[in-house]
Amino acid sequence: MKSTSKFLSMVVMLVVLLISSSASPVNAARQFKDVKPGHWAFESVNWAYDQGLTKGYPDGTFAPDKPITEAQLVTMLVRLDCSSPDSFPSEPGQHKASGNYWYLSGKNIPLDGQNRTFAKDWPVKRSTAAQIIAAYNGYDLDKKQAVQYLYTEDLATGRAGKNTWKDFSPDDSLTRAEAVDLLRKVSMNGSCDIVGLKKRASGKDNGTFPLPSSFDDDGTVHFPTNNKPSKPPVVINPGASNEVDIDKSELIANGNDSTYVTVSFKDCNGNTIPYDRSLAVRVTSSAGATLAGDTEKYDYDWSNNHSRPYKTSIMTGTDGPDATVKVTAPLSKTYLKDTLTFELIQGNGSSYINCANQIVTVNLDYVPKAEVRLEIVPERYTQNGTLIEREKVVTTIVLPGGEVVRNFRGHVNLRSTSGIQLTTYSPSFVSGAATAYVIPNESPEPIRGEIIAEVVPYNSFYPVELTGVINETHSVDITHDGFLSIDAICSNEIPEMAFIIDASGSMMHNDPKSFRITKTQGLINNLQAERNIAIKFNSSSQHLITDQWFVVPPHLTRIGQSGGTNIGAGMNSAFDRMSSSGSKVAILLTDGNSSESSIQSALDKAVKGGIVVYTIGLGKERNLNSPLLKKIAKDTGGTYYHITDSIDLGLVYQSIIKEITCGVPALTCSSASMLFENPSVTFGTPRVVMETDLREGCGQIAKVVVRFNSSKGNIDYELVHRGHNNYRFIIDKDEIANYHLYTSAQFIAYDRSNNQVGAIKTVPIK
């Protein structure tokens, strides 16, 4: 009897547990009077409540059909992110979601309310939500591509299941129920950690999710016509599959401020144009900006009697898919909005654009501002028969529109970072300019830093427009190139040398000071090999010279920057000219990609001929075929180097010199750009975020420090190792004394013995 009673008790208890466990999610959702079982979003609302994303309203409702505000969506996103607390506090008097906005702004999530307080409480459009979710997951997309991303990843469908732009109802407000349903699918689709963007959204990932030809279908039925064209037309949505990369979109309208703009074209089927091709592109500025591509030929439109060209254009060529131009703002006293037009021109290589000319537009803003202009000006003169080269720092004060203030009475306080020395640190203004000279670098390593200036007036009699620039800090980047040297103690035989140098159009951006020419000249002069082969390559290759070391350097000045990137042609041209016997070394420098088939045939030739190849990838890693460059080096017994800044080429060459002459293994993390990946210091409200990744294979790093240079001594902050080579530190901005005076910070790595690893990396503060 006892056992039966105990058994019945256990059964009852089990039934109760089963009922309670199955009922718990229902109870969680039923607390909302307006979301009951059977509602299409019932499970998603239930999930959002259980996850702590929402508590609903005080009256017990969720309001599923009510538009969600941007601030509400921001709060849910922060709560969804596993790597952050549920919310970030706001400063007194600020919007209650300001702390959360600060956190997401550090991830470059595109939010209207970041700079416009009133927009925080506006309803979020469905297309805007798509763009935010894409950025949350690490994709920098325009709105149309973001909607296509949601379709592709099964995160959303259109209203009628057509999955077109119109079917998404992009301009409708996102409801609260739609928001939690979207976030639930995001959480089910991958990691809950926010990815974010590396820099401000510009649509650079648009090519990742190309739009179907029917995407812009507006529902209109088009009837066929009897006038059929001789060739079937290919529909292209201009710019839909093309990527745009802009260094900065707002320039000072001073005739001096500049930026680089790159448009990466796709062919009519959305495929990447081969890198060994170069297509003609016409670039036009509607506001009369100065344009520079791989040619200096301009066309001007002087119509309507404008005092300056109302429109400028330039013909240039692509480096494979990429067309890059340098844009310098016009001189103007009024705000100008510029539309840059990139147009592929039919002609050579037109088979890639036989669907019609592709046109991509890019918008830039030119804003007239008063400024303290800091310029690093090279100076050359002869003294006692000796050529002297030096740099001077020139400070001028400029009114909106570009007029220099020539009667300013005062001086400028200068300070420098990274050990750069000046002849004076408080020059006075004379005829509108204050000048100091840079003491030449005596170090073999390059130095990167900043010159920071503060203008100090002797009285208050200066134009009112200067109020915002006087007694404020201003800065300019400065680099000191190091020098190459050879260790006389080392006695290895110098091999036959081949130099295979990229001369494609993208080098205008990646090597603006032509270090690949000057440093290669220095390398040749140091090694003094009896036989040297110099090859330049772009869409094709060109043999510059084969001769003794003292004959070759002047011929390297013929390396230009135009056309595509045909690495295989350059390699074959060099290898075909190398001797059949003796030790042989080739150095391949490129900033781009190329056809693998032609490279593989050249690699086979190098392996068979016993040619050791050192490969150097310059610039953004996404533009390089790093695995292939590594394979070339590995298969031939060489070393692969990656540098993001061309000034580090000297460090690479010094490492190669040491390996050739002394047999010392190459150092692959000797420079800051090799060691630190994506270092950044962001001054937000109210916190400062310091963060960097470290490149793999750089040895045992014990700690990473961020240093702020101060006249009263350096201030160091040690970053916290968060795993996966990531280091980060967050501090309240007010804890950094005089934080408003800092314009840059330095990243420094140390080993376990507290020895510095690699070089110091200086970054601007955002």
C-alpha cells in the first residue's frame, strides 16, 4: 500500500512538472494581453521576452503592430549582443538610449539618431532596419543590397513572397512584432556576438549580394515590340553590383584637401573583371574638383561664364576592376556638393561591358572652413657643392575660401610624436607663415608620427571666423624614411638579382611617394650584384634593363602607375632573362591580384631554375591573393611579406639584405603595419575604446600598450587580451586628463622580457 501510494505521488508530481514545463513559455507570452497563441509573431515575442530583449509596456501589452523606434531597436540589439552588458548608462540630461548609441557607434552601425537626437524616437523604416542588421553582422551594404541580404540569408521575405525591392515595402515602418521576429532569426542564424563594421558605412560590400535582374520590378507589365534589336539587351542596374571605397567624403573647399575614390566595376553578369585587363574610364566632377588618375589630361567646361571650370573630367584606366582617382577639393567660399561620375567607355576590352556603358556616381561635399593648415614641405638646395635635402613644417592660417591671413600676430606651439625632432618648437608668424625645420632621421627604421600645433595669438585682434581654430590643436602626419645598410662582416656571395615591380594604376594610392622606386634603388646599391634584371608590369610586362648594379637604378624611374596587374607576365619576363646556373634571387612586389594560371606557369619555371623568390604584398589584404604569394615564396625557398604602408618597404628590404648576405632568417613582424591589424582609438560619449588585433606569427606578445604623448610625460594604458589575438580596453573619457588635446595615440607591443616587439604604430583618434 505504501509503495502504491508512493508510486501515485510520483506520477502526480511528474504530471505537474510536465504541465508546468510545457506551460512556461505560454505564460511568458500570455502576460501580453495583445499577443495570444495563434498570433503570427507569438513565438518570436515569447522568445524576445525570455531573452530579456523586451518587457513590453506597463499596461501589460506588447503593441505588436506599433512602429518600433530606432532607440527601441538599438536597445534590443545591445541586449542581443552576447559580448556586451544589457545596456550602457547615459549621461545626465541625455536620451536614455545614448549609452547604447555610443556602443553601437563604436561598431559603425549606421544609425540616424547618432547625430540627430530627435531621430532616436522616430519609427525605423523596414529598409533602414535591413541595413542596420547587415552592419550588425559585418556587412557594409546600401539599403537595396541589405534587403537582398535578408532574402539570401532567409532572415526575411517580401510581403507577397516575390522577394523584390517593392515587395519588401522598404518605406513602411518596421513594427515591433516584425522587429523581434527579425532578431530571433538573426540569433538562430549564427553567433550572438555583434560583428559591426571597421569604418563608417559606405556600401563597400554591395558586390557580395548582387541584385537579381527582377529585383527592381515595380509590377509593370512591358509588352514586346516589333522593333527588335540586333543583339538581345543585357539589363544592368548601374552601380548595383559595383563597390565604392572613399577615404573621406567631406573635404575642406580650400583647393588643397584631397581624398582617394575607388570604384570596383563588375561585368554585365556581376563577375569581377580580370586584374590583368585595363578598361578606359571617364571620371567627371560636377563641381570642378581637380582629378588625378594615371594621366594628367583634363577636359574643362567653361560654359555659363563661370570664373572656374564648372565641370572637370579626366580619362583614366582601371587596374583590373578598380578605377582610382585622387580628388582635390576646389577653392570656394560657398558649400559645394559634387557628383563624381565614373563611366566605363566602350573600346579596348569592351567584351566585358558589351551590355552598354556602366555609370557609377559618388557624392562628395566641399565645405568652406577656416583652418590652421599644417604642411610638410620638402626642400632641396646646394651648400658648398653638396646637395642638401630637408623638410620644413609650415603653419598658415586660412580663412574660408582659401585666403591666407598674412598680418596675424602670434606664434605656434609645436610638438611631435614618435621621436621626430624639430629645430624649433615655437616659431612666430612672419608674413602669414610660421616655419620650423625637421631634423633628419638618423635611424635605419622609418619613423611615423604627427606634428601637433596650437596657434597662440598675441592679442584678440583677429578675424571672427578664426574663433574656432585659434587655441585649438591641429595635426599633420609625418614620416621619416629610414636607410638601408649591409653588414660588412657577412660574406655570403651576392646572387644574380631580379626586381619585378608592380606599375599598375592602383599604385597611385598605395605608393604615392614611390618608395618602391627609391627603396629598390637603395637595395641595388647596397647589394652591388654583378647582374641585375629590372622588370615592371601592369597589364603587360616591360623589361627595363639588365646590367651591373651601378647602371640599373636610374632606369627604375621609368616605373609608372597605370593599367592592370599581370603578375605572371612580369615573373616570366624576369625568369626568362636569368642565367641558367649560379644562385638566383627575385623580388616580386605587388599591390593587387592576378590570373593564377599565368602565375603557376611562371612559378614552375622558378622552381625548375632554382630561383628563390621573395614576395611582397602591399596595401589592403583583401586586394591581394595572399595564399598565392605565400605559395610562390614557400615553393621557391623565399619569404612572403605583407605591409599596409609603402614606407615599410625599407624594413622588408633590410630583412632581405640580411638573409641574402648573412643567412639570417627574415623578420616578418618588424614593422608596425605587419604587427598591428586595425588598431583604433575612439573617443565616444562617455567612453574611450582602444582596440587592436595582432597578426598571427609575430612571436610571444606579453602585453599591448596604448600611449598618449603629453608634455608632462607619457600616459600608458595596457589593453586586455580578449582571445583570438584581440586586445581591448575601455575607460571613461573623463579619466584621461586633457583628453581634448590629443589627436593621436601610439600602439606598442612587448614580449615577456618587456622588450618592445616591432615598431610603434601611431593612429589618429576618432
